[in-house]
Amino acid sequence: MRDWRVGIVGVGAIGTRGHLPGYRSAGADVVAVADVAKGRAAKVASEFSIPASYVDYREMLENEDLDVVSVCTPNALHAEITVAALEAGANVLCEKPMALTMAEATSMMHAARDAGKGLSIAHTMRHRPEMERIKDLAASGELGDIYHVKVSYLRRSGIPGYGSWFTNGDLAGGGAMMDIGCHMLDLGLWFMGHPRPTSVLAATYGVLGTQAKGLGSWGADHYDPPARFDVDDFATAFVRFENGITLTVEASWACHGSEGNRIQVFGTQGGVDLNPAAFGPDGALRFYGEDEDGFTERPLEVREAEAVTGTGHDMLIADWLERLEAGEAPRVRPEEAAAVVQIIEGIYESAQSGKEAELG
């Protein structure tokens, strides 16, 4: 692999625990970091022996000859920084969600096209072996025509820091649906083959977060009641697509219920159910079908855990750099991530109006 010169904008938790080790695992050279928090970039640069640090990412883009930039900032800054990095001649890996609005996502795609550079979004869950197994089944035709997908990501006590940017609507754009629901929407669309969404009916809630309940371990250092919390801690939505198929999604940071991920894919010839809570971690994925004797059910094998090396960011970054070098499209294409943004924008519009939102 070529020698990639990498810069990271935003060196909070996801930048230092996800992107930085991901690039180093892939053999790329992180040469500069930038962060607006006073002293943070310099501290990270010193700790990880990175040559240069900046407070202003624009200075980093101007001074460093970067091949790749990772954008790991609050969601509201994704579009601005991504466009600037692309215009500076770098390929960009932006953290999820891609942007706050479809208009912002479109500006990012246009900038990548005009610059002739690569752009991808860090939807890391596609690299999990059980998700790859579901995708392989869906793509093989073994399920027949998929007509409905149900996805959920529920945390019982997982609000990422009261008073952090995550709970600030201006910076985050939304709460649980924007933060972790975007992962599930990405997976659902991936399994379905990315049909065009046409409408969404949704509801959002801020039941526990507004009471300063449900703080998780991520971002706990930001706890400072009474802190700002004007985003959702629970959201649910029903999405329609142009070919008549549908999807339901739920996302929770805090709720009085069991937590975990669940995915159900319903097809005309078969279906799959990923449910670790019900089936156990060793047999969490099951196939439902039929034969001459009637309906059938069986567990599905996935890659052995020992065969999976590295974190989701490790796998995503290695795969992305390999595809960049080969001149191939990324696994997570920007137009696919933009569809997630479009749906989430519709979710918040529907939740606010109480009516179904039409999607362009």
C-alpha cells in the first residue's frame, strides 16, 4: 500500500479511539491533527508522536500535503469541513451521520465529484460478520424479494454525556436516531439494495434524558446537571419506498426495556432474524424458510470470532484505503449515506408535524 499522509479533524473519543488506531493498523501515516478545544490537539500529538497539531483545521489543510482527512467533529460541522478538505485535494472519511440535512450531504457529494476525490462515511457496522452474512443472503436471492425490514438499536442507559455536544440539538442535529439509528438505517437500506425512500411517519421522545436519567459510560465526563438536553432519547419510524417495500426503525439512548440490536429481514422465500437477546450470542442469527414439509427454521453460521481482527474502524479504514488505491468505489458510497440523512431529516420533520413526511 502507498504511503498515505493522513490528517484528523476532531480528536475526541472517536478520533483517538477509532480513526487514529485504524489508520495506524492499516499502515497509514497520521501526520497532523486538529481540534478547536484548547490544547487537545497538541496533547494528542504529543501522546501519539504525531508531527503536527492545529487548533484551526484550515491551517492544517493549507500547511500539510494531506492525502486523506478524517472528519470526527460534531455533526453540524461535517459538511463544512468535508467540503473544505475535498477542495484542498484530500480524500475524506467522514464520521456518521454524513450530515444534518440532504442539502448538506448533496454539497459534500458535489465537492467530491468536482475535486475527483474519494468520499466515504464511517458506517462501521457493515463490517460485522453477522451483517455481512445477512447481506450475502439478501444479495444471493435466497430470501426471494425482500418486502419488509425491521431494525432496532436500543440502549437502556446510554446517553453520551449530559451537556456534551451530543445532547445539544444545534451541534448534533438529533439524539438517539441521529447517533445510533443512522447505523441501523444504513444496514436496512444495504440489505434491501437501496431502494428510493418516498415517505416516513415518525415519533420522537425525550422522556428520560430531560430528567437527567440514563447517562451512559460514553461521554460521562460531561455530566453537569442541569445540562442542555433538547434531542431525542427514543425515536421510532415507519419508512415507505418506491417499490412498495417498507422498513421500521427504533433507536434509544435510554428506555425502560431490554437493550441490544435486532434485525429482521422478511422475503418472499425466506427471512432472517438477528436476535442475540433471544437466541444467545453463539447462535444469534437464524434463517426462516420452507420446504416440502412446511415452514423451517435453522441457525446460520457466521465467521468465527477469531477470524475477525480489529475494530469496526480498523476494518473500515483498511478496506477504504485499499479501494482508494485500486481506484474503486468505497463500500459505503456517499449517495448511500446521503439516503440515510434524507430519511432522518424526514423522521424529525414527521415527528415535529405529527404527519407523514414526503421524501423528495
